[in-house]
Amino acid sequence: MTFKQRISSAAKHQWIWFAVWVATTLLFSRWTGSPWIALFILLFFDIYITRFVPWSFWKKSKHNIFRKTMEWVDAILFALVAVYFINTFFFQNYQIPTSSLEKSLLVGDFLAVSKLSYGPRAPITPLSFPLAQHTMPLVGGKSYFEKPQWKYRRLKGFGKVERNDIVVFNFPTGDTVALNMQGADFYSLSKLNANGSAGVRSDRRTYGAIVYRPVDRRENYVKRCIGLPGETIALRNDSVYIDGLYLPNPRHSQHNYLIHTDGTVISPDLFNKLGINKADYYTQDNYGQVVTRSQDLAGVDSLNLAMFGLHPRNGNNGRIYFSIPLTEEMVTQLKAKPFVWEIIKEKEQPGTSFYYPLNYDTGWSRDTFGPLWIPKRGATITFDSDAPFKVAAYERCIKNYEGNDFAYRDGKVYINGKEATSYTFRFDYYFMMGDNRHNSADSRVWGFVPEDHIVGKPMLIWLSLEKDKSWFNGRIRWNRLFRSARIPA
């Protein structure tokens, strides 16, 4: 059959489907700014009109097993392509793994994350297995090819990151990962190791292989955006200040408290009614025994009591619970209980944890942090004053995120081999924090989130599971299903 005959024999419905795909392809090509995508029109023209390539040859096979197998292969391939397309440009599934955003978003919430809210990021590693972030399910190994890697580019979206938005992003310091300790920040591990990063890399038995991951293959995190590009953030006694102005805490924000009772054991039922997970009041000691985070203070002398600012009453030392995360509303409810004597917000002792920037002794803590300026695209910093601090705070932005060679020697900064007295940033950066302020590894620990790490905005909680309960006794949180994930501050 000739080319003209094939065209003239095409049915009306074939032309309709071809027209639909042509329109879709042209719109998508314009949105992405890539004219090469329009070449797919030739493919659709052959599939629906000319049919030179026998795309469905297997349907005519007389071998039933082969035909059935190819039906499954065809369906699976179509599903994988569709999932890849949707996952890349429109929506992505994300599960809340930690309690850093309690009680705004709960551990076990499954979110539909909109990539259209801030504009989808064009794939950086385009050749990858759908739904696998960096590791193949079941079989292990990388779920993506290292090459090709495309430069960062973001398509047009409905808006931009605003203050108090809950944002999903790629973990900025997840570029380097110790495979045996993937839940830990590699740079914090290096800080703790006596021999630094070299010690971590050489001890494969403890840390495993050290691998590098491209931006879009780093772990997904979710936090609330507190600081925007060009602003200066500071924390004073658990309160956030932006450019010197007080920023109220989110309505569901939590802090850790010490609870002092008259000796009464707080029941799991009461903790459950308050919305406190078992993991928040149970821990494990070095022997693997499950123990409560409470300690009976009977027999403890007044000096030890005084260390916590506590006092016995009528000779009764009572009982205390340590590091219980509570919202202000939960504190009010507990204070109303007749057996509760005192509830005291915990203070972190200076020097007990590491905070950004890791290689500079600021004396900052989770409660008292900054002031720290957040880089902005087009803004310039100078190194003529306070250079050691600026190097510690912004070296990672200049070197790791913006791809420059950076060195600091004899009090001078060298960028791409040349002495530099200033630097102009190419990206916008954001300061992210969890609502669970005392139990959140966030920008206070690992620094800024560059714009090319932004993934999207949670829109919907489509499933929510309570890990401490069985399937037939409250495992599914029915009251959270299909609720908006756009939790206001």
C-alpha cells in the first residue's frame, strides 16, 4: 500500500486521535521550551495514520501464550511510561517518614505532591526507573543512569515558594551518602569522626561504600519554609525573627518538655488521646530493653532535683518524663490534670549538638541561632570583612550548589583559581524548619535549600497509617484521608 493510500484509508477516529496527540505535543513542547519534542508528531502520525511500523504485530499472532504475554508487556510498558511522565511533570507520591512536622503532618501520611505549584523541574537524570528515587526495589542497585545529566531548568508553574509553605525538596547534603548509614548526614558523620571525611571513607566496614547522588536522586525531605531569599533569620529563645521582626510559631508547632508528676504514671491511653506517638515516650537502652522515658526520682537528692529546677513536695519526689513533644494546646491540657505538678520547656545545653555552619564555632543551638543571611539570586557578598564566617556559611553554596572551584588560603578567597573579593549568587535559597522544633534536623543543621532542589508542594493526604496500631484497631487514620495537606501556619 502506497503512502497516499495509507492516508486515504485512515478512519475518522484515527484522525481524531492523531489531532488530539498533535495538540497535546505542541502544547507540551511550548511549555517545556523544547522544539525537539514536536518530533513525536511523526511517531503519532505513523501510529494512527500511515502504520508503516507494525506496532501491534503481536495481536495477529496465532500463539496464544505469546499473545497474552505481549498484552501484559504492552500494558506494563504503557503504565511505566505514564507513571514516569506524571511523576516527572505533575504529581509525585511522598510518605512522611519522621516526626519533624508533627502535628501538622503525621508520620505515616501519604501525600500527593504537586509539581505544578512551583513549576516542575526538568529531569536532571532523565534515564531512570519510575517511582524509584535512587535504588531499585527488591534487587537493589541504582535506579538511574549517571549519564546523560542535563542542566537545571524549571518549567513555568502556578506560583513560587512563599513563607510558611510546606515544601518537598531534595536533601541538600544528600549529595554524598554512606550506604550503611543513609539516615545520617555524611557531613555530620565526618564532623564526628576523629579523622574527618577521610576516616568515614576509609572505614567501609562501619559506613559502607560512599556514593555520590545527583540533585534529583537525593532523598526527598519535607519541611516548612521559614526564611526566603535575601532575608536574615535568627532564633532567640525558640522564637523566630525575620529581618528583626518576630515571626509567630506555626499553630501546631511542638517543643520538648519535661513533665513532673506526683508519682502517677501517665498511661499510654492519655498519651494517645493527646496525639503523642509511642516512639515519643518510649526508647531503647543499650541492652535492647524497652524502657519509658520516665524516671522515678525516689531516693534522688535535692541537688539532682535542682538540676532540673524541680522540688519535692511533702517528701515526695514524684516522677518525671523527659523530652515529651507537646504543642501549647497539649501543655494546657496536661497542666489541667491534678497529678501534674510542673511542665517545663527543655533547653539544649550549648555544645551538645552540631549546627550550621559545621566548620565554624558560632555557639548557636536549636533555640538560639543566627543571625544568618539567606543568599538570593543576583545578590553579592563581599569577603573584605568577617571572611572566615562568610566562607564557612556560603562555601557550600558557591562550590557544591553553584559548581565553582573554591579555596580559602591565608585569609584570601579563590574562586575558579582567581582571587575573589566578592561573589554574586546564581540561585535563590530557602531556610526550612520543622514544626516539631526540638526534633527536626533542618536548615539549622545542614543549611540552605537551593532552588534547584525544590520538588513541589504537598496538596492532598490520600492515606494515613498509624504504625503503632494494628490494621483492625486504628491503623488507618480515616479522619485524615483525602484531607488537604496545605496546613496553614
